[in-house]
Amino acid sequence: MNLKKTPAIITIKTERRGVHASLFDGILSAILGEDQPEEGELSPEAELMMGITAASDAKGGYFVKGEDTQSPESLEIISEGYVTDDGDSYTLCYEESQLTGLEGSLSCITFRHSDKSLVNMTRSGAVSTAMTFRPHCRTISSYQTPFMPFEVGIHCLTVDNRLPEEGVLVLDYIVEIRGGEAERCFMELSVKCR
């Protein structure tokens, strides 16, 4: 089946703030125990133990203990890409910019219409990875770079996926590179098909 690629303009807005804690290794192993899987959905109690609390007045609806109160690092990029939608699966692909440090990579966001809260993002090219976002779930993936691979842990707080209807996707998540400081990230993609 040959899917039609619809050209699109994608606006990507990101915000990043440091989080002064290791949210994946020590804390989770103590909460979940050694016999628990490394990936999967966390209970509200486990999130509370990590310092994540729901609050209607917080950005994204969550407070994260140890989050920097300084202004976030913000970036807005406009890129060209394309959308494919076969009625079952939706895919959005775009070239990364030099501003993101991922120049030479193609990012693709994919999900099924039947479960829009499960979003997969793959990158291929100079940097490659596959990441999964589902609210209140923790996943681990590997980033392949020209220098060396490294492991990345993601704890997703929110997926607000209105891409098919309104052309908007918002992800709120905490990311930690093994051995590095965690960051809370907000990513909003706005898509206009041409």
C-alpha cells in the first residue's frame, strides 16, 4: 500500500528545566524493588514518592520536586515535513535543525487512532533512537550518536494528542541521561498541512 505523504509545516516549541534529583535509578529501585520490570506504568503513590504531584495550578498539571525555578531554556523551530494517515495509524515526520543539535536526523512521531495516548518517536540519521510516551509510564531507550551510545530514561507525565483533529501534540515528561541530571521537558508540536 502506497500512502500519500501530505506536506506540512511543523512548529516545535520546547521548554527544559533541570530537576535536581535522579528520578530513575535509585528512587525507582527502592520503590519498585529489584524484581519489578524497568519499564511500565507507575501508581500515583510511586509518582508521589518520586516527588511528582498533580496540581491544577502547575504547568502541565504536575509539580516535580527539585525542579528549577529559574526561567526554562526555550526554543521554537519551524520545519518542513510530511504527514501520513491511513485511518488506523498517523505519522508525522520532519528534519531536525542544527539548533536542536540533531541536524542530519529525521524525527517521526507515530500513533494509532485507537490509542492516541501512546506516542512513539523515532529518530534516524546522525542520531538515532526510539522513544515511547504514555502518561504515568517510565521507559528506557538508547540514543546512538556518532560519539557513543547512551541510555535515556523517560517518565511521561502528560500526552495531549490532538494531531488528527487540531494539529497539536503536547508532551510533558522528565528525561534523564544515565549519569546526568534529569530535565523536565515540555514539547508542543503544531502542524499545518499544505
